[in-house]
Amino acid sequence: MLMPLSPVALLMSAENGAEDPVGRAVALVSGGIDSPVAVARMVSAGWEVIPLHCSQEPVTGPEAQEKTVESLRQLRGQNGPLGGMVARIDGT
């Protein structure tokens, strides 16, 4: 079920104290800091989040993907189980 909520409403709705996830979401994760922090906040708030990174290698080089994967590894260590996917966009 899709819930058209603002990011603030998504976080605030998590304060229900339930054992079950508040909801499930796929989060697009870039090589920057904002999207991993948003994922961490959602996980902390009780959401089940599947991070998705769209790699543009070889255009951007492997560094962007490595940086993103490392950010997600750190989040997994802090917030428990956290999977993720990388989709390669090769321009062909």
C-alpha cells in the first residue's frame, strides 16, 4: 500500500511502539550523505527499508558505488539488518 506522506510525516508516524514495521519502502541512495541519513532515520523509526543505488559506472568510476555501499554497511551495523541493491546504468 502506497502512503503519500511527507518525509516528516513518515518519521512521525513511526512512534506507534509496535513490533511490526511501520511500513515498507524502497529508498534511492546516491553517493552523498543526505540519502543514507534519510534511510538511517527511517530504519530507526521502525520502517523496513530496501536501499537502491543506481550505479553509473563506468561514467562515474567505481568510487561512487563503493562510497554508497560503505555508507550502507555502516548503517547496517548501527541499525541491524539492512539489505540493499545496486542497479547498473550503463547507457546502452
